[in-house]
Amino acid sequence: MYAAGPDAPNADPAGVFKDLPESARAVRERARAFALEKVAPVIDDYWHRGEYPAHLTKELGEADLLRDGIAVDGREGWSRLEAAMVGMELGRVDLSVSTIVGVQGGLALRSIDLCGSEEQKQKWGPALAEGSVAGAFALTEPTHGSDSIGLETMATKVDGGWRITGAKKWIGNGAIGPEFGAPAISVVWARDTDDGQVKGFIVPQDAEGYSAFHLKEKIALRCLWQAEIDLQDVFVPEENVLPGAQSFKNTAQVLFATRLGVAWAAVGAAMGAYEVAAQYASKRMQFGRPLAHSQIVNERLARMQSTLVQAQLLALHCTELEDRGELSGELASLAKFTSTRAARSIAADARDLLGGNGILIKNRVARHFADIEALHTYEGTETVQALLIGRGVTGKSTFAG
């Protein structure tokens, strides 16, 4: 179900990406080739078994697609638009793989890039960018998801460093070290027991007191291992404390920088679902004619196309604003809110249009249909994004009371 050539459905029907800068076009083409040549042939089986495609992480690093555009070790930084094209094209084929890049580059590497010392950047940046070390962003807790600002994991200052105790949940890549025996770190966010501020720590996953297992009974992002982590008096040397992570405002800075990435992954999934539906409608024979000859099918495809183009245009506009330093928090939330809702709608229509074939993993839309549920939730649920957007409209915060 990966059509190519002149007869393939056009997943950019309004020509939104027709005039991309050459640099963004080149990155997009490289990501598209990787998705089709490396991800597409194997991902159905990994998704079915719920296995983590570790080899793809290293190959993403080798292809220079893992760092979310962050400047590392002599590699120039990319524009946000260039980085967005990677998330979109990987998400167009599989959202687990797109999210692996979002976790490794967008969250773990970005935390060190924004909040770390020069020594920390030199030590961990190249390894995370090339995929020789797995990276996790350990913020969410069993009892703190949308209200992660209230996290309860505690860090206490001791001689030579800190001691961390607490629990984390839904942490992408958080169990790669314990379960694969591979080099891995987690950027752990914990509250200082002295001043009450949230601070960041680089914690090797083989540290004494760090234990984790991946959550197995998921219906979404099955190829991304998300972990539940137990931290029992884990010692973190002073050299692993992020000097620029001194409050939750620094945490929020990292999250803000990745919100559009989630929107673009959703746009990619919407494109993938749309092109499968359009291709299927032209090929599938029912009642002696292709489905595409039915008025109701054409109407549905028209609605899907309209929804898709709206999401593409909004994501592109917001990314251009971000590259100019003009993106507001409310607009970033609007992009995520709109794109995941659009992807949900398009995937649902595509799944239905394929009938029984729509629930077969090999036909892609079932994967997209399930995986989009995770994107719709993480990095701020639909409800939380709506509250942020609404605050921008009314000037009133309604998060409490």
C-alpha cells in the first residue's frame, strides 16, 4: 500500500510543499527515502509483535535524521521547517519511528542542548545524534500527566551530587538500557527538596537504583517502548546536573520546542491514511465498478482532502513563524490541537472506506488509526491544548478552580 509513480495519489493536493526552500526539500526527500526503503518493509511485523526496532535508531543516526535538526559536533543546525519534514515523512509511514526521533532528538538531546553545559553537550550530543546511546525524557509520572508541573519525584543534594527517588511513567526509550543492555540515558526531571524547584539530571539507565520495564499492553505506538521507571535513591554526580534546568520554566521551554513536531507527525500520518484511501478507492471493485465511481466515496475523499490541507497549511504557517521567532504558545497549541484532530478524522474515514481490509495491519490505516490516539494525548491532551488556546482568547486561565 505504498504507491509510487505518476498514478500515485497526491498527498499534497494544494501544493503546500511545492515551493519549499531547497534545503528543506532535500531533507524531506532523504527522510521519505529512508521511510520507504528502511521502515516500510519491516514495520508491520515489528508493530504486530510490539517490538522495538533498535536497528532503525542507529540507521536514522547514520542517515543524520535522529537529531531533530539540533547542531551537534560540527553538524550544522537545521531550520525548524527542515526538521519538521523529517517528522512528517517518517510519520507518513509509521508514527512509532517518528516518535523515536521526537524522543531521542526532540526531547532528550534538546534538553541537553538547551540546558546542559558545554562539557555535557560534547559528551552526550554526538552519541545521541548518531544513535549509539539511547535517550529518554523522564517527566511524566504515574499520578502526574497533564499536570506534570506537580511532579513528586524528589532530588536531594548530598556530597558530590544528588540522590533521586520517585517514579516515572510513559517514558519513551526509558527501558532501553535495562531491557536491551544497551547504552542509554534518561533526562530525569525532579523537584529539589531544598528550594522546591524542578531541576534536570542526566541519569545513565544502568545507575544503581534505576529500574524500568516497558509497558506491553498498548494498542498505539507499539514499536516505541514506553517505560515505567522506579528511581530508588539514585545517585547523580554533580557533573550530570543540567546547569540550565533550574525550574519548570526550563522544562516547559523544551516541551514548547517539540509541540510543533507532534503536529507535523500527525500531518504525516494524515497524509499516509489519505493516500491509502485514495489509492484503494481507485482500485477496489464493488458492484462492477471502482469505489471511486461512487458519489459518496468522492464526497468522503473531498472531506478528507479539505481537512488534510487545512492541517498542512496551519502547520507550515506556524513553523515559518517559529523560524522567525514569532510563534506564540497559543498558536503552537492550535497547531497540535488541529493536526491531531485532523489526523484522527482522516484515519477514521480511511479505515471505514477500506471496509474489512481497513483492519489489516498491512494496509497501514489500522496502524495510523491506532497510533494517532497516542499523538492526540501526549505532549498535552486535546483538552489541555484547548485550555491553552482558550486562555489566549479570553485572557483567563481555567486550569484550576
